[in-house]
Amino acid sequence: MKYEPKPLFTERMLKLFGGDSEEYERYLKISEIPMRRSVRCNTLKITPEELKIKLERRGWKIEQSFPEAPEVMVVVSGLKPGELGNSIEHMLGYYYVQELSSLMPALALKPAPGDMVLDLAAAPGSKTTQMAAMMKNQGTLIANDKDINRISVLSTNLERCGVTNAIVTRHDGVQLCEKLEKIGIRFDKILLDLPCSGEGNIRSSPKTLLMWNIRMIEKLARLQRKLAVTAVKLLKENGKIIYSTCTHSPEENEANVNFLSREFNLEIEKIVLPVKCRQGVKNWEKEEFSAGIENCCRIYPQDNDTEGFFLARMRRRK
């Protein structure tokens, strides 16, 4: 079912696009087109080359669009309903069904074997399993969520993908960070992929336009900042943190990153990703953001034929 954007949503998106109505129309048009089907090869169990052969034997046409990330595969042939999730390869954990923009936070964070890593809002586990593969199951990965039903799905995905270096915790994010801080646990890398208003997901969830309202954005922005403030305190010196959302709202994105960078002496690092990134906005609603905010990455659907996303990578200075 198609839902019309609310006037305030249109006004804000036009502002983000510099008043370019044609750009906004391109954004709306691609948001009505079905998503490309993409999977991530689980290198804990199989190589991208081996998986590609297996999937092509099924008659699927596979494209590997990112030479620097051969594990990322797009299925360009037609698929029957449920076929992607019901294959034996999926059940064996050879691949994870994952949207292209959702792959970017872990690629930007670059967790390595031996790292101490925190995934504060981990369920259902797409980025957790991706990071475990990048770590080659070496090091420690704490995967947290507060909802028991989501924890169940997370645990199932970790088991299916052969992840052995993850500790699953069920806790409120703020309380978990406060407890970890008290006992002196610190992390090399932290992923904050936070609950958000979901403006970037209208391709897969058109109902987002119906549910959208500015009060929800303001409420979520406060929650995100509260979670981020407690998480940043757990970073080691020179440790890195990814702040990411699947929304376009600057209140939930640049405003929070700007606050964190100023309050905690964090450097906002420039990110190089295999998709087109637009710079972070430098001001919003009379608030001017600090230098470095342009290093944030805005991923728009019309630029990459993906869903929308936002991410920033910050390093804790001495």
C-alpha cells in the first residue's frame, strides 16, 4: 500500500536536499521500487567463491558489486517468495540475508581478530554476525539487547552462523554500560546501531510514512544520546565507535554526533565506503555543528539503490 508523505516530512527532506525538488522526487520515486535482494557470505563457514558457485547452481544470478568486499552479493535473478530464507545454504549459515546499507557500519568500524567489541543493540544479529566473521571468531564480542524475544532471534542467528566469540547479554543499554564502567571493562571498538524513526526504511516499510511524526523524532533523539553518552565512556584511548541509524533526521544523527564529539574529545573520522556517501549537514534548525561533522556519512536510496542510512566513526583522543 502506498502512503503519502506528511507535509512536514516533505519540508524537512527538501531542506536536506538544499531545496532541490527534483532530487526529492528522485528520492520518492526510488522509494516505491522494490529492494534489491542481497546476502552476505558468512566467511566463518565458507568462502565467497565457494558460495557463489553453490548459489549459481541453484540458477541464481549473483553480482559482487564491491571488489573490496567480495562477501557482499546481490541476487539479480528473480526469486520465489521466501526462497532466499528457505535455502539449505541459508539454513546451514553459509549466508546472512542483509540489506546493502546495513553492511556499512561494520565495514566502517573494521573489528579485527583479538579486539574487544561491544554491540549495544545487537538483535537480530546481522551486524553482530558480520563483525564476528571479520574478527574470525577471535577476541570478545559482547552482543546486548533488552528484549527477550529479540535475544532469542539473536542467539539463533549466532548459532546458525557458527559464532563462538560472542557473549549475549540481556540488559537495558544504559544500565549495562554503567555496570561495565564500574568494573573497569573497556573496548577497542563499539557499535551503536540505535533505535530510530526509520525514515531510511520506507522502501521496505512504507507504513513508516504513516507513523512518522516530529515528536517521535525528538523522543528517540534523547534516547539515542543517553545510550551513546554511557557507551562512549567505555572506549579505550584511541578506541573507535560507530554511531549509526537508519534515518535521515539530523536531530537523531549530526546533532548527537556533534554533542558526543565536543563533550568527550572525540575525533570524527573520514569514512571510505563502497557506496556513495554525502557529507553530514553542517547546521540544522538554527544549530551550527562543529568542524568535522562533514565527515559523517549520509547514504540516500537514490544514490545507491539501497535503503537510507547514516553513520559516523569517532575515535577517542588522549
